[in-house]
Amino acid sequence: MSDATLNILGQDPDDFAVSIADQIESFIVAVTEVAKGEDPDSAVPFLLLEFSQLLLAGGRLGAYQDVLPDERYEPDLGPEPDVDELRERFAYLLEPVDVYSEVFDPYEPRKAPVAHRISDDVADVVADLRHGLAHYGAGRTAEALWWWQFSYFSNWGSTASATLRALQSLVAHVRLDQPLEALDGLDTDEDLAEDDLAEQAGRVMAEEIGARLGVRGNHAEPRL
């Protein structure tokens, strides 16, 4: 086990909370700035960077000891901050590439692919993180850590991981000069049968994998 892991496992909860809160606040500030659309061409690379750094905080939370809140029931935080404006800004900013298909689940190989939106994912992750920040800002450090750790395992961790894979794929397509194939109308608003959704997503992934097998760097090679 590395020294870094041991340091996380044995770190003082208050110091650990300060470090995690700083990472989370930095992420929220950064994505809020990206959502303003002042540099749309850099939106996807910036999001790739920010989600990569956020998942470092998630990994630290996952490796940390189990956090127990001070109170049995969560204190009332009042109304949750609205994330709809953030969602709408990203939906507009990322419109051509907002919808993607999440097909990778290493422990449920037969699970049907699911359509996601990056704009929904960003808003959902920010909502989870802000919830913990509200506790942290009120001085409830243990409650904040418990919430961030719990919601990392139950929601925002998997959402952020899926988003990161989509963003990485987008950047890879651009840098490797591989045009994206259309998703044939695949959308989160459609009520598609599982077989139809799986067929659409599978076709897109097969085309993408085939393209990647045929290209290494910028040099064309025979397909396998």
C-alpha cells in the first residue's frame, strides 16, 4: 500500500474535509465559469480536466475510512439551490454532443445501454456537491464528509465517471481526427424499448471501436 493511501486513511477528519471541500468548491466555480460560454471551443477540454480532478477527490473519499455523521437524522438544509440554469446553459453550449450512450458496466454485462446528457450529468453532480457544501459551510464537517462519501458511491461518482468517459471520447475524436458518427436519434427524451436502445448504442460503439482499431496515432493501419 502506498504512502499516499496510508496518509488518506489516517488523515485527520478536519484536515481531510478542508482538502475535499477545496477541491469541490474549485470544481463548482470552474464549471460555472465554463457554462457562461465565453470560450465555447474550450468547453469540452476544460470539462475533461475538471471532471478528472473531481474524480481524484472522489477516489480519496472512497479510500478514506467510513465516515459516521454526528446525528442520526440529517439536519434540514432548507430549499436546495436550483441547478436548472446550469443545466440549460450546458445543454445549449454542448447541443451537438450533449447526448451520449453509456454502455460500460463491468459487473452487469447484460445491462442495456442508457442514453445520458452531459448537461444533466453536470447539473446532477453539482447538486450533490452543493448539498455537502451547505453542511460544511454550517460547520457540520462530519455530516458534509458523510454526504460526499455516501453520494460518491451512490450517485455522483458513477455519474462523473460516465461523463468523464464521454468527454475523453470527444477529445480523442478531435485530436485523432476521427469524425463522430450520428447517434441515429438516440435521446434521453425518447421512450425506446431496451432492444432498440441496445441496438442503436451497440451500432455506434461498434463503429467507434472499428475506427479506433484502424488508426494508431495519425497513421492509417489495416483494420483487425
